[in-house]
Amino acid sequence: MARNQTIYSKFEAIEEQLAHCYFVLPGRFIADPPLSRFWAEAAMDEMQHSSILRICRERGLVADVDVSQETIAHIEELLETVKNIVNDPEVTVDEAFYASLLMESSELDATYERLTGSLARDHRLLFEAIQANQRAIHGSVADAAEEFRRDRSLAEAFIKHGKRAA
């Protein structure tokens, strides 16, 4: 059980750090209010993920999920790359969406789904809301990538990832 608590704490922190990365982006794109709002909403989604994992951990609603050290290390490496990208004062829209794609196509979402899977039995409505929110997030990121970028390649990558995650 202690290992599970540690895994939940680790991913709670990762989701929170990703939220903080996304919270940087509204200021970078303040001249484009719809784009700025998109990144603020993305940050809030990640904070919600962190909070849900904390609730699961604090209330003992943990799944017996084994996450390899390699997976954790890979996600942490990607997170460091994202931090470097978003902290560049000259970050472009393309770079911001690329950074998001790095995280959204990593093992992070799948791990989050496995960790929140503990809610399926006793907290079905919350579990279903989480699942619906995940599908909506993938769709909104793909839509935003298409709306705010001229090159469709990243939007298509998000769409392909969303289909795999659904």
C-alpha cells in the first residue's frame, strides 16, 4: 500500500507541475485572448487531475497499479523538456502545442486513467465524469491546435492520439 501511495503522490506532483507549465502560457500569448484562455483552461484541467489523484490517495481509494521506474523517468524527462519550452520568453504557438503533444501522447494519460480506475466500483459517477472529461480534453486540444496553428500536422497528431485514448 505504501508503494501505491508513493505512485499517487508522484503523479499528483507531475500533474501539478504540468499545470504550472500551462499556466505560464496564457501570459506568453496574452495578445491572443482565445489562445490565452485555452492555455488557462488546459492548466486548470491538469490541476483537476492532480486534485483527483490527491483525493484518491488521501481517502485510500487507490488502485493496485504498478508503474515502472522507466515510465516515471520518461514522463519526468518529457516534463523537463516541456518546462524548458514554456519558460522560453519567445516560445511560439507551435512550440507550445508541441510541448503539449509531448505530454498528452506520453504514458501520463494512460497512467492517470489506471490510477483513477479505482473509482469505477464505488464512485461510478465521478469515474464516468473523469472519463468524459478526458475525451473532451483530447478533443479540445486537437481543435485548438487546428484553430491556432496553420500547419495541421500537430492537430492531426492530437486527433490520432485522442482516437487511441478513447
